[in-house]
Amino acid sequence: MKIDRNNISAIILAGGQGRRFQYRDKGLVQWQDQPLISHVIAQIGPQVSDIVISCNRNLEQYQQYGYPCIRDQLTDFQGPLAGIASCLPHIKTDYCLICPCDSPILPPDLVARLTHSLLSSDGDISYVNDGERDQYLFCLLKTSVATNLNRYLQQGNRRVRDWQQQHRAQAADLSDLRGQFLNINSPERLATGNKKPQ
């Protein structure tokens, strides 16, 4: 079971406040001599047909990557779902990969693994379980969920897990790739995460 790559886009989430990172724009933080988002684009670009970047600061720097850069329609950093909801209208494919900007060593078969999980279920979303915890922001979803997501946000809800559960979200077992979902989301992680796993 597979979905044609031309029918899958990606949203990279780079619109957060970076509170644990001294309010720095995480996507532009240098890791192994490149901004974190450069690594993410390099990893997922070959797996999808197009990319949209969710960002709320430094748009000119993000625009240099050549992809649409979309600000949240909701103000004051309302969380990742606000970024997803703002980007989904710009997605032209039936399926969309979601991933954060601060995970620079994603697996080259991430989309394939999530696709298999999604098509094996009756749900609209498949997310990563890395063997230690559910990673809800690494997911593949049907873009038809956009209408429900807007309604969910308008009701004041923000929890990613609760929204995904409304769509019978399926966990994809990627425990064999646990080290590849490293989040560089703090100065401490940046200092200790400079070596790729063997």
C-alpha cells in the first residue's frame, strides 16, 4: 500500500515562541553548521512533492528556501495546531506530512512508514510512536481534516492529541528509529545533540 509522492505535501512547523530556547527562532538555530530547518528540508524534501513553512518571525530568512511561508491567522503564538490550520489551505495534495523544525535527523522512510500505518487504519491521521512516547507532531494526515481543525480552534481548544483522537488517529510503531526523532528544543539539547546517532 502506498500513496503517490506527488499527492503528499509537508508542513514544517517553525512558528513557535521558542520559550525553552530563550525565545530564539528555533528553525534558524545553527546545528552542524546549518540552520535546523535546513536539515529538516533536506530529510523530508525527497519524500514529498512540496513544502509549506509555518513561521511567525524572520519571514525573509525562511523565504530564501523557496517555499511558501505562512503566518498563523491566530495571534500570540497559539500553538502548533494554529500553524497547521493556517497552512492547510495552501496545501494542494490530499495528504500532508507534519513535522517540527527542530528535528534534524529524520528517517528517509518516514513518509513511507506513516503511509503504511495510515492506509492500514480507518482513521485520517497517523502519528509516530518512537517506543518511548507518542510524537503527535510527526504525523501524516488527510487534508480533508482542515474544516474540523478550524472549528476545534474556534472553540478554544489547542491540544494536539485530543484533536487527533477525533480523527481516529493511528500510532505508527517507529521504535526501531527512536534516535532519529531527537528534538533540539533547548540550549542543552543543542550542546549535547551535535553528534548523529551511529
